[in-house]
Amino acid sequence: MQSLRHLLPSAGALVVFEAAGRLSSFTDAGRELGMSQAAVSYAIRRLEAQLGTMLFHRSHRRVRLTDAGERFFADVTLGLSHIRKSAEALRAQGSGSHVTLAASTAFASFWMMPRLQKLRDELPGIDLRIQTSDRDIDIVAEGIPLAVRGGTPSDWPGFDCAALAREEIYAVAAPRYLANFGRPQTTAALAGHRLIHLEEPFRPAADWRDWFRSAGVRDLPTNRGLVMNDYALVIQATMEGQGIALGWHHLVERLVAAGLLERISDHALLTGRWFHVVWPSARNLGESERRVRDWLAATRTQP
């Protein structure tokens, strides 16, 4: 069998080929890589000779990939992408300077932000970078060590997890709203108020119908009121006195304690789900990543 050392092109040649194929120009590839056009052209000719096939059609100002070049370009791009992400992850582990946490905007805004100073005080020297997204991103593909997810451990095969907060949901409103429209005295009366609805587009989330049903109330016509697809906006509208919303305890507890929101019903929906910090089972977390994970678990919201 032919040795891989003799079969595979050099990493430098692959980088030059990827840039030329992506930019459809030896000149532009050279400019990006800090090489002359002639040096790029020479590297591509050597690569074609090594592989025994033409990779580019040449024209006066531009180049374009041949069919073989297209196939090779797809594989090279994928391979270099994986190598880059792995190198970035190793560099991050080695440097210990920053840790990335993927989370929803609501968790970042209402759970993480009020605790950032506590994290800085207790984990000096660690720079936490929070990456928010509308949906749960693939942290393995993105090279992100930690993420916050809602569900149960069986929902994440291939991941380990530590609990952060039980999913507990109750109705909340701003003092301004209650002063203007009164406090509902019964669950049935609450259904007649101006309700703010969350229509979560990507993550499963309980809604008002679930909450009323858990309270033993069924088939109540609920005013559609205001509908939003971002929970951070739901809370903002609620604090502005626009209506009554469902409050996830771990996100609104500080707002209730500060008097910005009031809990208006003793009933709480307990879904059996928890919010967790998760990390890939196959990944060896760096020291800083382990410290952030352990800090999150120790700072969990109490029921």
C-alpha cells in the first residue's frame, strides 16, 4: 500500500488550493495568503502533478474548478474546517483565557447576566463568552464546550449534564398592569385578562393552555392578546404593563424579588423537566471549562 506520506499533498498546498477554489482566482488567493500569483500557480501545478489530474480550467483573469476539482474542493474544505475547529478548541483549552457557553437569549439575559459579577469574583482570570442563538446549536460542530439545555438527560445522547434549575412556571404581571386592570381573583378570571403568549419557534415550551390545564381548568377561551416568539421580549412587555405572562421561575425570580413583577397565582406548573449545563461526553474539558461547569452547577436555582 502506498504510504500516506507520499500520497497526501502537503497542508500548505491544500490551503492554497482551497483559497484558489473558493475565490476562483490565483491572484486573489495569493493576495489573501500573502503570496504572489506565480507562487500560487506553481503550487497548484505541483498539486495537479501529484494527483495526476487537472483541478482548474484556466482563463485570462479567472479560474474555475474542473469536475474533479469540485469533488476534491468539497472534501478539502470539509477536512480543513474540522482541523481548524479542533485546533481552535485545543488552543482555547491550552490558553485557559476564555470559555464559551451557548445559551438562549432569555437565559443569558435573566439568569446569567445578574450572576456575571459573582462569576468574575469567584473565577478570576476566566473570560466567559456567551453565545446566544434562536435554536439549540450543534456545539460539537461549532467547537463550543458548554451549553444550557432544557429537558431530561435522555434527550442528549452523547452528552453529560449537570442540573441548573427545575422548570417551574407561574403567572406574573407588573404592578402597573395590576393597578390599571386589577388582580384576577380566580384562575377562570385570569383567563379573561390580557395574556402575553410565547410562540417558541425552535425549542419546546409550555403555553397558557398547558398552564390552565395543569391548574384543573379546561376549555377556557383565552384572549390571544400579545404574541411574541422571543421570551426576552415577553418579559420586557410584561414589565411595561402590557399584560400577564408565564414566568419561568429561574428566569423571573429576581424580577419578582425586586418588585418589578408580581406573582399573581399560587399555582405553578411543574413539567418534570430541568435546565442543565451540558457538554460532549467524548470531549476532555480544559481546566477553565471544568471550573465554569462546576460553578454553574453550584449556582443552580433552588426550587
